Amino acid sequence: MKQNAHFQDADAFYEQLLDAHEGLNREQAELFNARLILLLANQVGDARVLKECIDAARQLPQGAGMGVGVE
Amino acid sequence: MNGTASTYTATAHTNGYEFTGGSGYDLPEYPFLPPPELQGGPTARHPVVIVGAGITGLTLACSLARLGVRALLIDEDNTVGVKGASSRGICYTQKSLEIFERLGIYPRIEAKGVQWSVGRTFAGTDEVYSFDLRQQGSFHLSRQPPFINIQQFYIEGFLVERIRELGGVELRWQNRLVAFEQNPEFATLSVETPAGRYQIEAEHVIDATGSHSPLRQWLQVPFDSRRGDDRWCIADVRFSKHPPVERHTWIEAPFNEGRAVWQHLMADEVWRLDYQMAPNADPEEVSREDVVRERLARQFGSDVEVEIVWVGPYAYRSECVHALRHGRVFLMGDSAKVVSPFGARGGNTGVADADNLAWKLAAVLKGKADPLLLDSYNDERLEAAQQNVCVTNRTARFLRPADGTERLFRQAAIGLAKQYPFARSLINTGRMAVANPYSHSSACTYAPGSAAGQSVQNVRFAWADGTRGCINDLLDWTAGDLLVLVFGDLSPAALQRLRRLCLDAPVRSVQVLGPEAVAQAQEHVRDPQGHLQGACHVFGHAWALVRPDGYLAATGESVNGHLVSAIERSLGLRGEAT
């Protein structure tokens, strides 16, 4: 799993990602995210990398509870 | 998004001063002198009238004075700073500092301001990101540092004094523009003063009046606009604490109820502390002295002695006009675009706008360039304005995410940034201003592999006698003409063609040589470390056409027709874009 930045343009991607959510309700947003994850996973392909990504996503930084908002 | 949201309530905006407080600064005051028009003089027609003596208008006025162009600058106030509120910009980029060096005020800025290159971003108590600009890219190659922090009014005051020193540009204080009309040849301006009202005519009007431009309203200039509910409150303070001279930003500061905080040093040992408030916070409440002191105590402890120099609550909006030229009127600085303060893309953009138009106006007014060249101001600076609006809007969206998905993604990004380096690139507390490149200007000649349209840093080289020089020294020498740098040895025919070109066109050429090579042109410099070559993005035998604003108009290999047509294009003699 790559740990260093590999984005060509991180800010532009982030903006596109948020733009894509505009006007979606919660359910639609969740479905969109699920579809996007599957699309991106297919771009990655490598089974070992995908497993590492899933493991990394489950492992929250210390002090942050799953599902607890920032505020 | 065009127009304004109906739920928006008017708040003091970036330049607001309604609820400002603090002991303030002593600002210079400039005398009102009754203009000759009010003493029976005829209505004069000026080649250039600049409206607004902020950092943008003054930079243009000073640039024109340096290039020997007569101009008139009018301002409704009698001082620098906004009506005595005296804060606004603090952070000046390398490109702006290079421009100020050409104008002759850089030594004063360097002496007064604070240099910095390290920035750190925190989420909660964790540092998630840091940078040192001196280690990044080529910042260290310029004679100017990556950034200097200094209160904006100091630069404005230096410019006023420099303009007086240079002469040729008249400054009229307490002269307010109250009406305007134009025809294809000239504009007529009505100006109100304490001694009465008068009219002047102008061939070129520069609107540098800022974010509440009356000209933009009168001309009904179309623009895009975006505004939100994010509210901030600045406290400029002196205190017994001495934090590091670094740019510190918190996305979620534990001492500010989990909201953002900015911390930065500027001149006179004054710290700029900028606190994000709750959405739609009441500006009067958040700027009350006891509330400000409580906020400072939460960050620095209650035992720290604090002198409050200035307090200013603000909201921000972003705006961008669709065109910078409207008949005889050129919009620049905040008249052309308004951005949030993140990344120092407001004032620095205004300085670059002024630097861009100054040499073009000078070349046209002296008959060295075609008036069509002035349209390239729109090509180049509108692209820069749009880019800066886009970049600052992204930062604003990161700092004040909409509830729901936007906040969720920010939470994910911050968490990942604490664990993995890649996610730091998603943390956006401001992308620092750069010299914006021009990718589709009618005055630049683009070719594959060429860096045309990019800024050339003020790098060092050696004069023929071995002493050190910089690009700015060469731009001083060209005095508003174009500069052709020719790298490597020249055939006799190429040398002859260059001499011809310099006789026929407003161009001066300099041969750039390695440490040992034999010079063929009388005007030559040495580039032992290849910094000039690197700054122009050329390799081996090549030429680079550098404009008076330090931008590359074109590059090429042989001294041939390509160079001739590039020179013509950068003088507005070939209107079509490439």
C-alpha cells in the first residue's frame, strides 16, 4: 500500500469528490461512495494492496472513535 | 453561482472596520492640495488616471513613475490603510518582493518585515503537516526570500514616498470619484474634493478601488460570486510570549472550541492571531475586548500580558468578474476579484496585476507597442484571478465544510493524515500564493517544451567583471524594453541579426556564457551555476525572451524568424493567439 502521496492533483480530486455529493441525500451519498470504492478498487486490482487498504481504513487514529463526529 | 443568497445577512466583509478595536497604529497623513482644475485650469486629459491608492493602485503608480509615464492617482482618503483600521494583508510572496525590488522599496520591506519559510498545521494537539519553503523547489535561488510578513500599510507608505521621489506621477488625496462616463477615445471622471468638484479626462482609467468598486457598479460589470456563513475574528497583539517565527495553523484548535486558528508574526513584534468563529457569529460580540482577551487567554494562558493592537471581525466572499477591461477601464486588484484571505492570494494578486499592466501601458503610450497589447492584460490576469478564486474557494470549503458528507470527508482526511503521509496533501489550510502562469495569452508564443508564460525568478549571475548581478538588474537596464537572453556562443550571422533586432525594436540582448567561454557580444554575463538557464527553463544553445514584468514571452533555439515573431507578438503586433 502506498503511504506517500500519489495524487497528481489532490485538491482538484477532493473538490470533484465533494462536488459529486452536492444534491445527494444521505442514502444516495452512501450508494455513491460504495460505487466509487468499487470502481477505484478495480483500478488498484492488486489483492494484497486492497487488503492492506481495508485493514488501514479500519484502524482509526488514537482518540478517534468510529462514527463519532468531530464536533 | 451568480448573485447573492437570500438568507445572507450583511456583515463587515474583508475590508470592514465597523467593529474594529485596539490601540491601532500611527499612520502617515497626506495633505489635501486643491487641484489646478479648481483654480481655473482647463479640463486636462491624462494618459492614465488610477483610482484608489491601495497596494494595487500604488504599485501601478510607482511602476509607471519608474518607467517614466505620466499618471494621476486619486484616492478618497488621506492616508494608507482602510480608514485607519490599518490591517488587511500581511504576507508577501517572493514574486511580489521581486517586483518591490524593481520599484526600489525592497530594502525597506526587508528591514521592517519578518522573513519566514516554515509552516506547520495542527489538528487538535497533533502536527499533521509541515513545510519549509527554503527546502522546496527553487525558492532559494532568488535574491528575495520565499515570504516576508509585514503590515500592508507599511508597503503602501513606502510606495507613496517612492512615487514622490521618482516624480512624474501626481497623487491627489481626498479626491473621490463620484461620476464617470466614457466614449471609445476617453473617459470623463467627476471628482469631489473638500474644495469642490471638478472633471478630468483620461485615456486609460485604472479601477483599483477595491472590493466595493463604484466603477464596477456603474459599468454593470458581470461577475460570479460565492459567499458563506464562515466568520473569523483577527486579533493583532504584542505580548510577553515569543512563539516561533513560523506560520502555524490549526484546523481544529482545542483552545478555540475545535475551530481553526492562524498564528503569524509581522513587523513591530505584532502577532496576527486569526480565530474562526461559529458560523454566522455576531461580529460585534466576538470582537468585544473582554471576549477577545478570554480567547487569547485560552490559547496562551491567563498569565500572558497582551497588548491588543487591532481587532477586526470579518466574513469573506469570493467574486470574479468575467472580463478585466471595459472600454477605457481596466479592473485590477480587489476590483477584479475578491478572495478569502487563505494563502495570501489577495494583495499579492493585486501587485502582480499592476506589474502586468504597467509595462504594457508604458510601451503603448511611448509608441513602442500596439494598443492591442493591452488586451493581453485580460488574457493573463483574468486567468490568474480565476485560478486564485478557485484555489481559495477550495481552502474555504475545507475550513468550513458543509454538514454531512463534506464534514465526513474532512474527518476521514484528518484522521488518515495523522497515520499516513499521503493524506497530508488533502489537508488544506491555504495554498500559498505563487506567480500565476499564463497559459493562453495573446502576448506569449507557446511551443512544446517552452516555459512561455511563466515567471522568471530573480536569480543571480556574474557580470563580465566577476561581480554579482540579478535578473532585476538586467530588467532595470532594459528600462521597459524586452530582454533577449542568448545562451551559448553565437554564429557571426546570428550576432548580426541580434544587433539589427535591437536597433529596429524595443529589445535589448545579452549573451549568457559559461565560466570560460569567450564573449562575442559586448553585453554579456556569466552563468557559472546555470541559474539563469534554469530560471528560463532552457538548455544548451537557446534564447529566452523576458518581459519587463519578469515573465517569459517565448523561448527558442536559433536566432531566426521565430524570435522575430515572438517579439512582435509580445508587443501586440500579432493579435491572434497561438
